[in-house]
Amino acid sequence: MAYAFGIELPYSLLVPVAHLRLLGVVDSAVQARMLGLIGLMYLVKTAGLVALLVHMLRPIERLRRYAVGHPVPGGAGPGEAESGGPAPPESLILAAANAAYDTPLAFATVWAVSWALLYLPVTAALYVIEPSHAPLGVQRVVALVLFAVALFAAALPLAYSILGRLLSPAAGVISLIARERGLAVPGKGYSLAVRLVILGACLAIAPTSWMAAMVLGETAGPAKPGLLLTLAIFSVVAVTWAPVCAGFLAGALAGPFQQVAAVIQKIVQRGEVDRLERIPVYFKDEIGALAGGVNAMVDRLEESSRRRRSYLAERERLLQDAAQRAAQLGAVLDNLVEGVFACDREGRLTMLNASGLRLLGLSDRSEQAGRMVEDVMDLGRMRHTDGRPFSRDELPMVRALAGETIVQEEQVLADGRAGRDVFLRTSAAPIRSEGGAILGAVTVARDVTELMELDLVKDQFIRVGAHELKTPVAIMKGYALALLRNTQDIPEQRRRMLEAIDRGADRINRIVDDLLAISQVTLDVLQVSEEDVDLAELLSETVERAAKSASRHRVRLSLEVERPPVVRADPERLRQVLASLLDNAVKYSPEGGDIDVRIAVAERAPASSPPRCDAALFSQRHGAPPRFEAVVSVRDQGVGIPAHKQERIFERFFRAHTDTRHDYGGMGIGLFLAKDMVARHGGRMWFESEEDKGSTFYFTIPLSDEAPVVDYER
């Protein structure tokens, strides 16, 4: 404020002198009194203007005091108050912004008007101080009017430029505070072009009107000595006035442009926008809009930079994570016993693990990438288990590329490692995209050569052992039967002992037959002969024989048909099936009880046909699928089968009651063989069981001819 009035003071000392010359006052006493009056009026005007300016700037002062009373920790700027100390109220920010942006033009206008009207009462007071003063002529009146216009035109740009330059820092700080609070900067906006036109006109009008007034005033009366000198002095005043105002105005306009240029230069030099200062909005005009636009641009660039850094950091994290997972997966794959192979949809190999290299006898993994699957797998060495060579389309991976899923398919790799055939068990599946499109395929191959050899040795042992047992068992049974023929000379107790030997020999013989059968099933060479069999008669013989050996049980046979069903089957295999079921029924009914064997005839339901050796097998043998089947059931009242073990009951060597109080021995092969034999006859086997309440096993055998349907509840 003092700076503004200090700039005005040198020029205000010359204006009264010019005014007195315009009035034509030459009396020294009158001049002194008039100067005293002018000084008094100037003081009154200045005091009023000072009071008005203080009032207009009071919101800015209140904001300053608030900032002083609530400092931000760490010396942060005003715009960071929100993150440090308590932020100033919005109303205080908006009021201070209005004062900062509206005061320069409003106060400059009042200041210029006060200068234009200041000398009107002084002119009127001249005739009070000197009543004899000659009346003002038209020329002097015109000169006085031009004088007032010159004062207004000179004061307006000077006051506006000075106040704009003095208040622009405060306006800039307030704009940053408002921006941090998310407030729109208030205040009236004035077009820069309009302001420049008005201020430029004032700078042109002021010296012109000044010199015109001086010339008219000096020439209105008689010539005075020193006229040229006086005009020269006033000309210097007029000439210096405009550059002073222009200098302040240029400084106010150039400052924001310089800051915009500095920010852009920093962006160019740094190549980034982090930690850039924002440009204060000094004026509500095109320059302010430019500063706001640059600030918005920097905000967006910073946000973009943050997103980019976040994206790069996330990308780096994901790459590291992917690399770690890839390393883990590679380590897992390379330590698998199975060979793992993957290819793209064109059939080119993309991955194989260390076990895959060993299986195929390859050394360099990198050389295999990109090769076709049939080349890597060495198609010429691939054989089916029956010795047939593989074609390309039969390879599991190629079939997987066509959409097929292969599970545990056996193959032979001829002349594999160590110069011998390698038996493989292979699974393959397509690799699909989210939309279901096939992108490639993966194959897992396991070397089961040792397992196959072990199974072969085991089967050979079982077969040889079974054959070796048959001879002594036959001898033992033969002697027992020979002794039993002469029952008159044998005591009752010894006869019962011989009968027990005979039954034991039969049991051993059945076990031997089971061992031989399981070996034949494993090798898929089990033979099933065919002949017409009266099923009721066969079951009656088997039940009668079982009843003799199960004295604590009552074994009953029920025939639920009008005439005995005749089936086309292998009688010995059917006896073996029924004997296995009856043996289990007796074994797992330790407290005795009824064992019911029933025969019924039912129409075959196609939907219930099992997948293996059922209607298709019968159709191959007899030319047409069976319409009817005999249904045999064996029901006991024994211990039953636990629910969680029922799904494995037909597995080889599985015993449901192992290590329980109901563990009565056995090899766990009876039900496995029974189901397989029934399936080879074109039938099915299933069961119903409830723990501690008993079990019922069913099997079906297709009839050899048409038979009537008897209601049977499955």
C-alpha cells in the first residue's frame, strides 16, 4: 500500500502547480493559500482511499492471520495445509479470493475518479480566496476538463498496474489454497484484450490531454516569461508517466507467462512431471485460464505418471511372480517321474521335461523345441501293445489336438533305453482357451516297464504256483475219497475228519482255480466255453453243496419262474461265480442265519447295459441282442459292507473288512473274478448292502431263447 502511494507522490507534487497555472493564479499569497488547500484535500483523499483499500483487503489479511495462527508442520506451503494443520474455512478462502481478484480494478477506478474530481472544489474555492480573480474563459474551462481527463487516464493504469503487481502474489497463493481444497477460484473475470485496449487508450489519452490542457492554459492569457521552459517541464512529466505505467503493466502480464514457460521447461528437462510446482492464477483472464490449463495438464500428467509407475511396478511384480512360478513349475516338471510333453495347435513341440528326454533317449532339450510331435516321438518306434505300429493320427497328442481326451492308454516304445522295449501308460488332453478353442495339447507318459515286468513275474508265479498246488491237492482229495468209499470200517469221528479233508481240498482247489483265473484275466486270455445250461439245476447243485459245508446256516433256493431258465454259458464259470458269492455269504454271517438264493427272469433294460462285454458280446455270438435275462440273487443277513468301501468292492485284492473284527481272511479276488466272468457271459453284477444288516448280490445271464417276463424288483 505504501509502495503504491509512494509512486504517486512525485507526480502529485507537480499536478497542483500545473493546476494553478491553468487557473492563471499569479499572486504568491493566493498561490500559497491554494497550495495549502490542495494539500489538505490531497490528505483527505489519501486517507479515504487508504481506509477503502484496507477495507477491501481485510479478507486477505484474515486469511494471512489464520495461516500464521495455524502453521503447517514441516514448513509446507499454503497449498499443503490440508495435509498438515487444519485447513482454512471455505468461506474465508472465497472471500480472500474475491478481494485479491476484484480489488485492483475496483480500487484503481475509485482512485482515478478521485483524482479527476479532486480539483473541482479547489477551482470553486479560488473565488472564495480571491474574489477579484478574473472569470474563467471557455479556453480555460476546456483546459480544466482536459486536465481532469488527463488525471483520470493517468491514474487508472498506474493504480491498476501497481495494485495488480502488489496483489498478484496473494492472489496466486489463494488460488493454490483453493485448488488444494477443490474450490473453483471466485472473482470477476475480465478479458485481457479489453483491459489492454482500455489501459492502452488511457496511456495514450493521459499525455495527450495533459499537453493539450497545458497549451490551452498557457495561451489563454497574456504571454508569460518562461513559457517554453514550463511547457518543456510538463512535457517531460507527460513523457515519463506512460513508461512508468507501462512498466508496471508489462511486469504484471509477463510474470504468469514466465511461470508457465518455467513449468514446461522443467517437464522437458526432467522428462517427468513428479513434484512439479503448480502455477498460481494471478488474474481472472486468459492468462489465468492458461495457468489453470497448465495446472490441469500437469495434474493429468502426474496421474498418468503415477498410473504408469504403478503399472510398471505391477508388471515387474507379475513378471517376477511369473518367473518364480515358471521356475517352480519347471522344477516340479523336471522332478516328475512321468514324461510331460506339450505342443501348439500346429503340432510343434513347445515343452518337454527331463523325464521326457530320458524316455525318448534325447539329450538336448533346446534342439527339440519347434519340432513336430511325430518326429520327437520317433513314430517308427511306437507300437501298440499287440505289436501294431502307430500312425501319426493314432498318437495321443495328435488325437488330443482333435479334441479327444486319452486316459491311461498303453503303448510300447520299441528299442528304448538300455536296448529294450519300454512300456508306456499315456494320458493326453487338449489345451483350450476360455472360449473353448484348442490352443495345443499336453501329454503325460509314465514308464511302467518295471510294473509290467513285476506283474508278469507275479502272474508267472501265480500260474506256476497254482499248477504246482493242483497235484498235491488232487492226491489229497483222491485218497480222502478212496477212504470214504469204505464207510463200514471207518469210525464216525474219522469219517468226519476225512470229509473235512475233502472239503478243504475243494476249497484249496477253488483258490487255485481263482489264482489261475485271475492270471488269465490279467493277460486277457480267460476262456469261456458255451453250452446250454439249466440254470436252476446248476444253482441247485451248488447250493446243496454249500449247505453241506455250512451247517450253522440255512441255505435256500427259490425259483420264481414257471419253467427253469436255460442259458448259454460256461457251467464251471457259473459254479465258480455262485460258489464265490455263497462262500462270502457264509463267511460274513458268523452267527448263522438264512442265506437265500433266488432265480427270476426279467426283460433286459437297454439303458442299464454295462460298457463291457454285455449285450454287444452276446450279439456278436448269437446275431441279435438278448431280450430277456436270468437274474440270480444271493442274500445274507451278515455284517454288511461299510458305505465308504462299497465303491471298491469289485477291485482286485480289495477286502472291505481288513483289520476289523470281521476280518475272516481271504484274498480279495472272488468278487473281482465273479464280476469279470459274468461280464464275459454278457451279464452284469451289482449289490445292495447296509452295514450290520446284510448284503444282497445280483448277477444276470442272458437267456439263450425267448422266455416269459416275470415281475422282478431290482
